[in-house]
Amino acid sequence: MPASLRSIAFAGFTIISAIAAPKSFDLKDPKGVNAIQFKLDSILEPIVGTANTITGNVSFDPASIPATSGKVSVAAASIVVPNSKMNEHLLSAAWVDAATNPEISFAFTALADVKATGPNKWTASANGQFSLKGVTKDISVPVTLSYLEGQYGTRLGKPELGGDLLVVRGEFSVARGDYGIKPGESEDKVAPVVQLTFALVGSAPQP
């Protein structure tokens, strides 16, 4: 093959590779909005709170949704409920043990049951590992994905910046006893099942 044709072929391959490559979406929100809500709906004391120190990344390619992977981490110390005394208990060694286990995380390597629900929107199941209080278990989290091409700068009020956004939403629940958090105890005041809801914005600034 002549050198000129090799150069053209190489350039074409480079362009195609760049277009096809997945982007990394940073879950550390520059606007500080990202948070995860949780609820323990017990008989005597329904508890609702948030955790708002979110970090992590999602690798995403709109041309290959099943290959999406990522990790979401939450600082355990950022857990907040309205009652300050109750908050102290939740962060203590007997409950979440934020001092010894500072990170709560979910990591997944692919998506299953992917279905398109609209332009640049999909539902799927993220099968991965959830870690809480030093215990890691396999779980499946139903998620929805919204790919917002070119909207990174617009969200920050600076459209000229370009860049993309990926919004990941979902709801799931875990049994606190499975993670060594007071199994079978105080269930009238602290529900045995923790319900979690999230809507996280991932940012991919334009290079």
C-alpha cells in the first residue's frame, strides 16, 4: 500500500476510534447537587435522610450501552438525618461505623436487560457489588440512563464549554442485617430494609 494511502487509512482509523471510544463521566458534581436519599420506614419512627458526598466515574458509550461500567462511592460521614442524636447513632460503630468504614460503594462492570425508552434514554439492570460497613454483596440495581450531549456547559451557565452529561437514576433496597448493622434489633424504630433513591449527574467536559 502506498504511503499516502496508509496515512489516509490510519487517519480514518484514528477518527473512528475516537468517535467510538467511551467517555468517562465524573460523578463529583461541580454544582454540588448530587445526593442519595434513603428511607427506613419503621412502625414507630420513619427515618428519611441523605448522603451528599458522591464520587466516582461511569464509562459510557451511547453506541454500546451494555458495556457501560462504573463505580459510585459515598462518604459514610456525609449521611444526614434531621435528628442530630439519631445521626450520631447512625454513624457510630454499632450502625454504619463511618470512622472505620468511611466509604459506601457500588461497582458494576456491565449493564443487562438494556431497553431504549426514547431518544438517548435507556433502562437497564446494573449488576455489581455493593459494599457497606466492610461487607460486600452482589446485587442488581435497576437504572435509567439519560445521555445529554453537549449539555455540560449549558448546565453550568456556560454553553461555550460544550461537553456532555449522563444522568443515572434508580431505586433499590438492602437489608441492613445483611451488612452486619444490628440484624434483628430495634426493628420497630429502625426498619430492617433500607430503601435508596438516586439521581446522579455525571460530567464529561469537552477536552
